[in-house]
Amino acid sequence: MRNTAKVTTLESKFPLLAVEQGCIVSKDADITVAFRVELPELFTVTSAEYEAMHAAWHKAVKVLPDFTIVHKQDWFVKEHYAGRLSDGELSFLARASERHFNERPFLDHACYLFLTKTTRQHMARQSNFSSLCRGTILPKEVGNREEVAKFMEAVDQFERIINDDDRIRLTRMTEEELVGTKEKSGLLDRYFSLSDTGHASLEDIRLGADLVRVGDNRLCLHTLSDTDDLPAVVSTDSRYERLSTDRSDCRLSFAAPVGLMLSCNHLFNQYLFIEDSEENLNRFEKQARNMHSLARYSRSNQINEAWIQEYLNLARSQGLTSIRAHFNVLAWSDDAEELRQIKNDVGSALALMECRPRHNTVDAATLYWAGIPGNAADFPAEESFYTFIDPALCFFTAETNYRDSLSPFGIKMADRLSGRPIHLDISDLPMKKGIITNRNKFILGPSGSGKSFFTNHMVRQYYEQGAHVLLVDTGNSYEGLCGLINRKTKGADGIYFTYTDARPISFNPFYTDDYVFDVEKRESICTLLLTLWKSADEPVTKTEAGELGSAVNAYIETIRTNRKITPCFNTFYEYLRDVYRPEMGRREIRVTLSDFNIDNLLTTLKQYYVGGRYDFLLNSDRNIDLLSKRFIVFEIDAVKDNKDLFPVVTIIIMEAFINKMRRLKGVRKNDPY
């Protein structure tokens, strides 16, 4: 079938001439500098911070010369999370997590800013003078080079002002990012294919009176181009009711409903047209006089005069800059039924901002064309309204979705909106940025809120990244994870200490793999023995502490010399009874029982010796050196009320913790309690 529609090539209508020295030059000699904008993450900004960001934008816009267009373009494109299913090094739980989240849909956000220097004539053009309506566009030469130099200086100043605010970051886009390379498409390619990622292929574009179509995608456009469509009051931020309480506010930017809260493919275009403010105000003065002279013929003239006078009074009394503005939401879909739903969703989002939704079908083609990066000067002037800088900036989106931390270490968390996995470093990166001064974590929540669930999730990932994990628990919350690690390592790791009648808890404080007993290890053994010997209200003399320390040192030297002796409490008790006590009796300087009652010590410790009531406690035959084990759980629920066992378990835990802290230099350690 023969195509009867008027067909032309994109090349003949393309309004841009070249990208030179990082600037987009149009065929009408308009110059555009493009930036990539990094905004703060969603739900992380307070009301005061929104005010500060708004003030930074206002200060930056004020430095731009007349006849400059500020075009901020936010892309929101549906994407799917790609799980690392082919990674053979993933653990069982990590692979299960990747499978669970694979193909999870989310809304990808990218923000761009275009500063265009144009002329008075171009800025006043209406839709019938758009480059779409011209047969052939002849390139023009850049006129006043001094104006261009001043504009570039103003752009540099604009960039510095915005980047001085820690929450926003502007980065100039390179030629490769704008026009693309052989391997990756640029921003211009993606705009003409409505795809924000990957290698975009150019699509046929149909621009009709009632339909705009890019490839298979049909477009729908909602505009805010008249003051009658705007809310009575605007602000920098608004309260997000779903996550707010009676005592706390969750804040979002005023334009958030048409940003990340709108879950469909769409662009949100924000335009500010900076003209000669004084000339605008003088023109309004003349209009006000005309309306006054015609007031007796129509009440609408009286009303218009009152509105103009109020606008002039604000501008003159507060020194405000008169500008024009326009905002539009460009959404698309390749499914007609989905597009109808999108129209309703966009209308509802605008209504949440207390705006009157206007589905624009008249100027959709010219507005899509003006949205080409670097072609803002082609914007139809009749689609804009007069306002001031402050209220116009309230329609700027001020947040983005969550980003992966630029750190090799971290944990996987979920995006609050879509549930997409996010790599988050809550330890090292905040420390480097000066946000925190230590890595302590305090997890607070009522029963059943998921404290143990989150801790399992966190320590499992820390363990898989090489960290040493030591847990003290009540309630067997980590038994499953510890057992999984134990089976995976074939018993080499995943050590679980708990007390049951069938298998009571047991340790061996005298065992080390390498027979290295540093000062902390020796002191912990002495502290353990003193705790077993003395009650809490009994004082320990220097002689008692010294003699017990000497006995421990002598025993250690004995087992290091004679490796046939099994290091455990039983052999220590036998050494103390059979070797050390007789040696004390042969000394020239005798130690009396009043100074160090070794008989009382042996009697007290006998219950921990073979045949005693607690002979299992300090004579473990597992011979585990906790220093080398990376995942250890102490389950103390059954012994926390036992006055004899609990102090011993506590000392063993502290000894293991301190030993790891002292001897494992440069190794990450995580110790949840």
C-alpha cells in the first residue's frame, strides 16, 4: 500500500549542527551546555535541605544572562534487575537471592540539565515557526562572540554554585555521551528511540495533529503551560503521608508525584526562560494601564488589571525577576490499553500536586521536538506562562532512586519503592565521608520486627566477603545459618556453642593451633581461673594473682616443651597439684597458705576436673582455635541464669573477641550482640 503521508528524513529536519568543545550548536546558532545531574536519594532529604537545594538553584539561575533557557530533563524508564546467575562463586543463599530478584522491575532515573543561549527573536517564536515547519534549515553563524564568552563564564559560575551544595552534583557531558560511540548510543540517539540504556536504534517518528509516535511507542503529553492550571500555593517540599506518622514527617519534593512516584515510562521536562525582566515589567505596566482604561467595558478587564498589578507589586517590592516557565510530562507505551491507564496515572499525579491536568494534543509534536537536548530555543512561546524564579523552581524534581555504593564491601538491601537489590556500604564509605566516626550498629525494633532476620542477612554477607563474625545470641536465631556454613565448610567453620543436656557447652581455653600464648591469652586464662576460684565479693591479693599467673606461665612452657601433654584444664589441674604445689614447698622463700592457699584453689577447681560436676566445661575434645574460625555463635539462653557457668562463658567470649581484635590485623571483624 502506498504511503500518502508527507515523509521527510530526520537529517533534513534535524535542528542541531554539531557538538564542539563540549557545547551543542544548533543550526540557528544557539549554544547549549549539557550536564548530567546527580540528586540526593529518595526519602533522605529533610525539609531544611530541600530549602537549601532550592536556594542553590535560585542563586545559580540568577547569574545566567538574559535570553538563556534552563531546560532540566528527567528520564524515568522501566528496567529489570539482572541477577548474577552465571557467577559460579556465589553461595547457596546468595544465588537464591539473585534468582528471587532476577527480572524485578524498577524505574531507572537519569537527570540532565541543558543551558541554552539564544536570542530575543528565537525565544519569542511560536509553534508555527518551529524548525518542524520549515522546509530546509540553513545553518547560521554564531553572531556576537563576546556574548558567547560571557555566557560560558556564567555557565562556569552556575556549575560552581550548584556543586558547592553537597546534595547536588553537576558533571559536564562529553561529546561521546551526547552523540554516542560505536559501542554505546548517546543521549540524542536515546531521545529519538525513547530508550535510556543500551545501544539504541533509531526509530521512525510520526508527528501528527492527533498522534505522536516513535517506533512502536505512542506518546501522551500533559502540560502545565497556563497559570490557570497551577496550584494556589507551591512549596519546595511536601509531606509523604504513606511513610509519615503523627510524630515524624517524611518529605518529598513538590514535583515528586510526577517523578519517581509515577511508575511508567516518562520524561519530565522543566523549562525556565530568562528574558529581560525589566522589559517584561514595563510591558505589564502598559498592559495594566490599558486594562484600567477598558475596565468599564468588562469586569474581566478589572480582574486582569488586579492580577497584573499584584504581579508588578511583588516584582517591584521584593526585587523579583520576571521569567517564563513551562513543565510537561511526556509518557509513552507500545500498548494502547496501557497508554490509557498511563494517561489516568499522569492526570492523578498532577492532581496530587493540586494542578489541573491538561492533556495536550495540539502542540504535542512541537513540544516533543523542543525537548531534543540542545533544541530548547525551538520551544513554542505560547505554551509558557509568566512567573518568578522561586515558584518555578518548586517544580524541579529534587531526588533520585537509590544508587549502589562505590565500595567493594557492603550488603544487599532493597529499594524502598521497587524492592530492587542495592549494594550498600554502611561501614567504610560513611566513615571515609566523615558521616560516622565508628562502625558500631544499633538495631532497634519491637518483637517480630525483623531484627534477627536482618542480622542474619548482614552477617552472612559479611562472612562471604571475608569478615570474622562472632555472635552472642539468645533464642537460637543463628543456628540455621551457622549450620549451613558448617556443612558447606565440612566442619572447618561455623562453630556453634550451646548448652543441652545431651551435649553440654564446652571449651578448651588452653588450646591454640600454633602454641602461641600472647599476653592477652595468658591474662584471660588467669582471669578465668580467678573467676572460678573466687566469688564476686572476695578480693584477690597481688600474691594470689601473681602465683596463679606464674603457675599458668609454667604450665604453658611445659606443654610447649612436651607436645605429648594434651593442653586442657585436666592436665593443668594435674600440673598444679603434682608439680607446682610441691615446687612451692621447696622454695627458699616460702609462700604461706594465708598468702596463697593453693589447697583451697585445688579444692574449688576440682569440680571442673575429670569426675567433677562441671568436668565437661573446660575440657573440650574438639580442640578448636577460635582465632582462625570466621563464624562463631555463642548461644547463651540456657546458661544466662546459671551463676557457675555464665561467668565462664562470658570470659571465654571476651577472650575470643579480644584475641581476634589484637592478633587479626587488617582483617574485618563483626561482633553482633
